[in-house]
Amino acid sequence: MAAAAELTLLEKSLGLSKGNKYSAQGERQIPVLQTNNGPSLTGLTTIAAHLVKQANKEYLLGSTAEEKAIVQQWLEYRVTRVDGNSNKDDIRTLLKDLNSYLEDKVYLTGYNFTLADILLYYGLHRFIRDSKTGNTSKGKRQAEGEADSPQSREPDVGLDPRTLGP
């Protein structure tokens, strides 16, 4: 899923009104948000944290100093290890390591749902979807007549309002 699509989903999930316009810069298509109040914001995690603060849901960034550090750790993990990774062996190792880490946890920080859980899900979704359909490109799925199957669609993932709190 492209970063702009992820950020748009995040906006919707946070209950923010649409209106932000995203662009991308560079070879890696780093997302950029032009704000109304100043300089543009660059980078998936920077923009996502900004959106969380706009929505007054800062608890998604962590509630204690340790939890905030863990959220930041996993946001960095998303950008450095998950994004741009397409080698099947690396992905398999990444998923195996993540599964081991989560063995005794409900969420990445332990028991609290955070922005790290959201962005890691968005980032990993394409790998899980591709492994289930056995395809690695939308064009291949279209050629095989699977483009409209439920497995080939991007998720319309919203956050459960019960998880987001007031």
C-alpha cells in the first residue's frame, strides 16, 4: 500500500476530516504533507504522528516514557526494515522474528494499542495478502481475472472505535 493511501486510511480511522494533500519525493517516494500553518512535513512516521496529535489521540504515541520509546522503536523498524523490502527470505525472517516478539504480548508495546501497531499492520499487509493470493503484482492478478476478488483488494481498515477511546 502506498504511503499516501496509508495516511489517508489513518486520517479516516482517526476521525479526521479529509483535506490533506500528500505528494511524494525522491526515488523511494517519501510522503510529504504540506501543512496550512507552516513548513511541509516529510516522512511516513512524522506525518502519522502529526495526524495522531491533530486528532487529539496522543495516547496512540505511548503513555509512559518507556512505551513512547517502544512506539518510536517500532515506527523506525517499519521504515527501515519493512518498507522497500521485497526479498522473500528477508520477509519470512522478518515475520518469524515479529511472531516470536509478539508471543507474550497483545500489541507491540505490550497491552496498549498504538500507532506502531497501525503502521506495522499497514506495512505488512501487502506481504500477507500476496502470500495468500500467491501473486506479487496487481497486474498479474488482473491477467488471471482475480483483480476483483476479496483477497486482491486493499483493506478498508478502520480502527475499532472501542480501541481509540474518547
